[in-house]
Amino acid sequence: MGNENGTWIMYGVEWDDPECLHTVQDAIDYINEVGFLPLFKNDIPGFSLEERTAVEYWWCGNPKVDPWEWRELIARSGEVAYGKFFEKKAGFISKEWLPYFVNYRRDGYDFDALWDDEKASRRQKKIMDCFEIEDELYSNDLKQKAGFAKGGEKGFDGTITDLQMKTYLCVKDFRQRKNKKGELYGWPIAVYAKPEALWGYEYVTSRYSETPEVSGKAIAQHIMELYPVANADQIKRLIGGAFGTEVKTKKKKTDYPQNLFKALGLEKEPTDDQIMGLEYAIPMIKEREQEVIRYRFQEGLTYKEIGEKLGVSDGRAGQVCNLAIRRLKRDLSFQWIKDGYEATVKNHKKAVVGLSVAFETLGKYEQSKRVYDELGSIKGLGSENIKCLLNMGIDNVGLLVLLARQKRWEWQVFGIGDYAATHIEKLLYDEGLDVDIQDRSHFV
């Protein structure tokens, strides 16, 4: 979430975008997949829950679709740690990656040892002492018990944030307070706990056997693998820590297309066939994304320079670049890049021959021959849909049948939405070209 000329701006995706997370379980699954995720937009384009959700549903109050409500459900789930973990702002860390952050952020210290070495403040000590007798505490109760109430210590919010940044505390839940009669009232407030109270001391500190620097480098390297466009300074600011972690970024190159292959996770020197496949795959993404790829990898422009050319902020330019990389890595386009153009053409021919044999085995002799026909032979298949499919390398009936067997296949084809996909599946079904869909009620 950015502030432009005094106005708060949200950066999300469209609801029907394949990158969009629609439910709290989608969000939990995605956090577990990527390992950790800030709540709001930050210096690394695309690396936040905000940028993976639909803007219009934030703060709508419906927990089914409101990402602001999801943070409460995620904290409560016990599957993911939630707290102010990134640049003193809210975010999520998966259970798998929590020990890395604990070892790195704590610099290998349990809190008692930190206090003994005079590396913790008196205010931090007063808060942490409360958790020696309580597994969890409402924020208002914690403030009272630790002596930060009216007339007492100052700086409660800053101190509690510092303890979260060091992973000594996290938000376990959000709950309404109770009055003297035991009745709930007011907005839900944070309930704090030590990560050890949620997942056990042995697990939370399981990375203590390695140096904090090793854990920090693992976190940094993981971000680089997920977001190749991130630079060392952005990563350092995001992951923080007790000391500066040296992030060894790959030497910046402007020699196209080798630099783009590396951004796609293909480290080896590309073959001529792979380069041909890359040039074939790039037109499969949106024109603006193609532009950003050209500016970034062929011309070596910074995001600021790209933003000026496109009339957007540098953050938005980086976000589009990240999205372009993700689209190129989808199966339908990535096969041309990874395997090469000629190799993919051969694989397609082999797959269609196999489909023809399968139809023949089932006694579907007409369909066995049809798989080699052009897309225009399918009655009712419009020219716009054909154009979209041809752009993705789907140039005969057999390849379309094989594609339509994949779950949510339309997400991989630019220009084909849910309605068009259902229409195409029905056309194939009507002509006996089985697409292996069990529930065909939506065809009626």
C-alpha cells in the first residue's frame, strides 16, 4: 500500500486473474508455498499479500473474501506465524521457515541470554517476564501487567514491535475483550504469545545449530529465487536482523537472452533451440509485459527508467516485470523455453500421435483421425478463440484436447476466460473428443 500525493493507493490484481488469491485457505497455501510474505506492498515488487489479492475486497468486512479479515484467521490457524516481521510491518512466516528467522533475528540468543548479555532493554524485559507465567496475553492486559498503563512506562507499541521483529513474540489470535460480566465487546484486539508456546521450543530453535549468518543467507537466497528482480539492498531492508547479511547477488548482466534465462531459473548457457523457444514464447504474454521484458533484459533499464517510459511508478514497473516472469514460467509457455522450440514441436507431435492411438483403442476411429485437423474444423469455435490458442502454440485439435484435460487450463491462455473455456470444452464433448471432465452439469 503506497501513498501518492497524500492518497493511499492499493496495488492488487483483478479477481479473475490467475495470480489472485480468493480465500483464506488460498492465502495459507500460498504462504506455505513461498515461505514468508509481507502483508502490504514493499520494495520488492509483487512480494506481498496485497499484490496477490483483489483491491475491492479489502476492508469489506466479509471474512470469505476480505484479506484484512484473513490475517485474523491465519493467525488463529496455528499453521503460520503472524506479526510485525518485515521492516516493523505486518507479515507472515510459514512454520517451515520460522526457525530460520528465529535464529537469524535473535542472533542465536534466547531472550534470557540476551538480557544477561545486556543486549535487551528494560522495557523488553518487563514485557517478556509476563510470558513466564502466561502462555498468551491480550494486548491491553499485557500493557497493564508490564507496567505500560497510564502513568507507567512509555513506548509500549514500539517495544512490542521490536520483540516481534526479533521473533520473541508473535500474534496468536485476534479476540474481542470481555467486560466484568464476561460479555464480549469492541473490536478484536491482538493476542500475543511466544512462538515456543505455539510450536514448541525444540522446533522453534531447531536452527540454533547453525550460525545466524547461515540462516540469514538462506532467507536472502530464497527471496532471490522467488523474485530474481530483487536487489541486495531491498532484501536487506526486508529481512532485517541483528547485523547486516551479505547477500551475494548474481553479477548483473545485460547480455540478452542469457540474463532472462537466469531470471527464469535456467542457469545453464541456453542452446540455440532454447533461444528460439524463448522468442516463440514471449509473444504469449501481454504486450505491456513484453515491453517490460525488452526494457529490462534487452536494454538493461532500471525500474525507474521503465516506469518513466510506461507512465507508471518504478514499483509498478517492477511488479509488471515479476508478473511477466511468472507468466513465462507457466507450463504452456515454459515448455518452449526449457525444452527448446524444435524439441517442443516433436513432443507435441508425439503427444498427438499417442492421443490418436488412445482414441483408436477406444473404438473412436473418427476422433482418432480428427486430432490432426486444424482448429477451424471444430464447429462453433470462433476466430478470436482460435487466434488465442494459436498464439500459445496450440495448432491442432489433438493439442487442444490435451490442453483441455488440464485443470484450469484457461489460466495459461491469454484471452481465454472461464466462459470461453466452458464453451470450448462443450464443443469438444459434443464432437466426441472426450476432455475427461467428470462434472458436465455446467454444459447444460
